[in-house]
Amino acid sequence: MPEPITTWFDLIRHGEPEGGPLFRGSKDDPLSDRGWSQMHAAIQSTDCWDAVLSSPLQRCLRFAEAIAKREQIPLYEDKRLQEIGFGEWEGQTAEAIEKHYGERLSLFWQDPEANPPPGGELLSMFQGRTLAAWFEWRDRLAGKRVLLVGHGGTIRVILGEVFGTLRERTFSAIDVPYACRSRVRLDQSEHGLLSCLVSHGLR
């Protein structure tokens, strides 16, 4: 009987970007000085990775590049790992959105598929592209230890898949603050794939 193949993913959300807390989506702001400090604080001296996977947006990619260069390991970018598109809400604070759109923001968090932002991306489309990337890299990097630098929405979708609960509530029910770190173990055997969330919320 062949031995199971174990793959480790450390999922880290980017740190605080310049401009502070906003609905960014595809808005490409860099990390602030505080954001860089948050990301460095999330890394441990015992960490050892074989590859880095990142969203191409610079609040993720610049840190991913720094880690890949320091560790001399491959870096992979995937546009499908970008944050969900927030349409007209991009670049605005939650307070500004509530002021101009009333209850629409709270309705979005309750049921994002039925209440997307004006001009925004449907949750089902976001989940589809995120999971297509996740499944592909999960298979391509099987047996490796991987650092994935991503966004809050992206990480929520991946954790929802790990839990087997890809529902609308998963998108708002999992807290993923700046520089939040989650570890996922994937064991592939002749009986199938077993996914396990080992830790969550480390910073």
C-alpha cells in the first residue's frame, strides 16, 4: 500500500495596505509600513517552505517575492487568487458605503450571492475561480510545504472548501484579519483526500 502524500499550506492574508481599512477588491494598494511589520511578525524562524503562491496584487506579491528571494524557492502568481471584485464599493470605507447605500452592505454580508455590490463580482463566480486555482495548485504542489499569500475573501473560500461548507455564510462567518495565518494539511491516499485545518488566527 503506497504511503499517503501530505501537503502543507500556510495561508497568510496580506498586512494593512496604505490607506487603511477599505473595500479594495482589485484596487492595487501597496502594504503600509505597519502592514510590512505585521507580515514579518507572522513569519516564524522555524518556517520552512518549498514554494510560495501569491495573488498578483502588490499587497500580497511584494511580500511573497521577498520570502521567495530570501528562501531561494519558486514563486508562483495566479490572477485567480485576487480578491473578490467589489465594484462601486472599491476604495471606500464601510462607513461611506453604509452612508451612500444604506442597508445594502449588511445585506451583502448576510447573503453576498443575492446582494452583490453594484458592478461587483458574484460570490459564485469568485468561489469558482478561487477554487479552480486551489485545486490546480493543490495537485501541482502535492507533497510540498507551500506559503500562500492572499486576501481575506480568498482565504475564506479555501477554508470553506476545507470544511466542506461552501455556503454564503462562510464568507462572513470566518474572521481573517490582516496578517492572519492558517495552516492546512492535505493527506492524499488511495482512499481519497483528507483536508484538515490545523491552526487558524495566528499572527
